[in-house]
Amino acid sequence: MRTHRFRTTTLAATALVAALSLTACAGNEGTKSAGPAPAAASTPAATGTDATPGPAASETAESSASPAAPASSGENTAPHSATTKAPQATKATPAASAARTACTTANTRVTVTQVSRPINHLLLTLKNTGSGLCDAYYAPHLGFDGAQSVFPILEDSKPQAVVTLAPGEETYAGIGLTGEPGRSKLYKSKNLRVFFAKRNGSTYDKPATLKLPAETYWDGNGFVTYWQSDRATALTF
């Protein structure tokens, strides 16, 4: 009986040792199958040429900013002509002002013509024969033959601005010889005196004397217009 128990105990102990040995071997074999993890340094992506770092950011900024450096010093930023002062326009003003005067018998030629429309009208044409500008102020002051009174001036014909004539240019004034027919006494004249106005409204002493068209009659209800810039306007009154 003792011998049987001892053997049984020995066999149990042997079986336990064998079981532990198998368990230990199984654990070791499982660990080996996983294998060591590959090192990051051996990964091709980490050692490829695409990952090679480029030049430092500060070096790039310096190289790109270098060409613009001369501009900050003010050299070659604009052509020299940009700093040249333009001639002042006022330099020519004195010459123009000196050549400008009022229109008178000395720098103009005035003529008188008969027109078909409107009836009982004459047209005065004043031409600048001088070498500079002249201003035709107000209206011409008219005197038929030896009449002492000034022919009436039509104020409604006053233009917005004084007519200025360059050399060779003309201005016009219409003459209405009579008022309503049959209301006033008619006068027949052969000559017409034309007095030019000054800037202040007074007239020059020396008039232009013109020969009137044949059979020119006028009365006290007639008128003369202000100087106009065109013929049509002068004859609309």
C-alpha cells in the first residue's frame, strides 16, 4: 500500500512539472512569433531624398528681399524728367493782356448793308483789323446825318457776355429803322456816324462815318441792338 501511494505521488509530481514546462515553452514560442518591431530609422520614407530639409526660412527671405534693397535708398526710382517743373502758364499772360483792347476806329473796319428780311432793317458789321484781341463793348451809338440825339438802343438785345474779336473776326448789330409804320415822322439820311463804346459805357470821340444805302428812312421809334456774335441773332429783333 505505501509503495502504491508513493508511485502515485511521484507520477502526479512528474505530471505537474511536465505541465509547467509545456506552459513555459508555449509562452516563449508566442513571444518569438510577434518578432521585434522594425526600427523607425530603417523605414525608407524617413530616409528618402524628399524629406531632406531645404534652406532655412531666414536664408530664403534674405535672398528674395535683396533685389528690392536699392529701391529703399531712393536710387533709380523715377526718371529725372519727373522732377522737372512745368513752365508756368502765367508767363504768356502779360503779352496777351497787353494786346487786348477795346474795339475802335483804329483797329476795326465797320460797314453797313441793307437786308431784305426783316424789312426796314440795316446790318452793321464790325471786323477786327488789328493784330490783337479787341472787345466790342455795349452797343454802337448811332447818329444819322447831323442829328444831335443818339439813336435808341434796344436793351432787350444785351448778350450774356461782351463779344471779343480775334484778328479777322466779326461782330454784328441790327438797326431797326422805323417803328410801326405811319405813327411817326420819317427822316431821310445819307450818312451814318458810328461811335464805339468804352468799357465804362462812355464813347470815344472819333466816330466811323459810313455812307447809307440809297433811300434810307428812319424815325424816332427805331433802335440798334448790342453787338452780337452772329448775324442771325442781330437780325432777330
